[in-house]
Amino acid sequence: MKILDLYVARHVLGGFLIVLLVVAGLDMLFALVEEMKDIGGDYTFGAVVKYVMLTAPRRFYEFIPLSSLIGCLLGLGILASSSELTVMRAAGVSTFGIIVSVMKPVFLIVVMALSLGEFVVPQSEQSAQSHRQVMLTGNSAISDASHVWHRDEMTFLHINAVIPDGSVRGLTRYEFNDDLTLARASFAKTARYNGQDWELSRIKETRFPDKRESDDPAAAQLMTSELESEVWTSGLTPELLKVVMIKPTNLSMSGLLSYGDYLDEQGLASSQYRVAFWSKLLLPVAIFALVIVAVSFIFGPLRSVTLGQRLITGIIVGLAFKLSQDVLGPTSAVFGFSPLIAVAAPIVICIGLGFWLLNRAK
């Protein structure tokens, strides 16, 4: 049985790695071409290549579920086309035994996915985005490339880039009064966290008059000034700011939980971070569900079709699965049902479809 497990694992892992490398490689190539449109100034071709390479872990991570489905169809499809699966069953190996042999290498894929998502992708993606913004915009106040905005109580922030060491390049603050009138606008070129407060440097600020304090038009004048340094107290920490700079799907589960709690405390919507948390937590189940669908196709409706038809079917099912999760996530925020339901529903459907097809194939 160990020889059979190794033989099946070689085909499943081989198909998975081939699909993953091809799909992620094409995605990186398209990203390189797209980024070359922004070349200019400090953002050279070398900087573009560095950015794309830093995003490579995220691209591999995103395509793991789809590659698991298509790779399993590819590996098992080769065995089915050469009648080796038929020989295995004729030799007394049950369908369940073959499924167990398939799931063993899939467990390695799950471990790789969890390791990438938790320890590699959050760091590499944050470094990639900060590198891109610094190269593109330097210390300019407003960047069309990033548009990273955040609210901290009555202060709205625009952040150009968060450096991996936790410092900030380009911090714009718009501070409002209780009646929502603008009180102060300022821009700091750099900001560093000292453990309790933020130390800002090279600040330009504009203070707006409070009409409630005086009805004299002469007193209603803007006041501009420049400061070398300022201490800013905020509930934001470098860890939370790093979360702001990258997409929820690229964060670790611990980062998603902590930032979701912070948004709840601020009275802000946290649904997209909750959806991303459940997506990452249930990713192993999603991979196993897609593999069950692939196995059921091999023993069922795709038993005697060509390799091309199997691949096309795998692509359609994989894209439909991803699209359903992408649609149900925002839908849960609009209609107010649990993000867990939005993430789990496509997984449950895949598991049900897989076992139904397997039962029919008996």
C-alpha cells in the first residue's frame, strides 16, 4: 500500500506543481507587463522586477485551491487514461482507498498553503507595497497609486507607505471638530512609533478658524505653519498600520482578528476582515472539498473524456468556486448574515456534489 500511496502522490503532486507554476508564472508575467506602464523616476525596471518578485508568494498562495483541483484532475486523469485506476480497483483497492491515497499528498499542500498564508505572504506583501509606493511617490502627500485612507476617531488619515520597520512615509491628517467642520490639515514626511506615541517630523499644517468662537470675519483666517517635530497620540500601532496597507486576504489570521476588533471599537465596518479571516481558516477544508470534487469527476462524469476536457472542467469549477466566495463575502455585509455562512456555503456545496457523484459512480 505504501508503494501505491507514493505512486498516486507522485502524480497528484506533480500535476499540482505543474499547474501552480504555470498559472502563477503567467500571473507574474502579466503583472510585470502591467507595472512597466508606471516606470519612471525612481521606479525603474529593476524596481518593477523586485516588486513582482516580492508579490510572488501571494500569487502562489491565491492559486493553491485552483491548482489543487486542476492538478488532481491532471494527475488522476493520466492514471485513468492509462487504465491504471481500473487495475488498482481490480486488484482489490477500493475507491475509498484511492481517495485516501490522494488525500495524503493533499495534506502536504494544505500545510504549504497555511505556512505561506500565515508567515510569508503578510511580510512579503507589505514589503512589496511599501517598496512600490516609496519608489513611485517618494514623500508626496497624495498618491494616485495608493489611496490608503483610514479613520482614527475624528481624524482621517492618508498614508503613502509603511516601511517594514514600522515607520511611515507621508502621513496626511484631516482633523474635524465635533460638528464635522474641518479644524486642521497637516502633512508629515515621516513618522516613527516610540512605543506609546508617534513622533512626526517635517510637518506642514493649516489650521482652520472655528466660526463658533467668533463672528468677526477678520478673525476667520487660515493659519499655516511648519514644524520640525510633533508628538501624535493615537490608538494606531505599526502593526495595525501594516494591516491597513495590504488587502485583507493577504493578512495573517491573527492580524485579521486584531484589526477587526480595532475597527469594531472605532465603530467602523469590519465585515471584509471577518470574511477574510474565515476564508483563511477554512482554506484547508476548501482544498479538500475541491479535491473531492476532482476525484468524483475522475470516477464519474469525466472517467472516459480527454485530458483537455478535464482541464477545462477543472478551470470552470475552480473559477465558479472562487467567484461564489467573492460574491457571497460582500453580500453578507449588505444583507447582514454571518461571514462564516458566506465562506462555508460554497465549500459545503462542493463536498455535497463530490460525495453525490462518488455515490453515483459505485
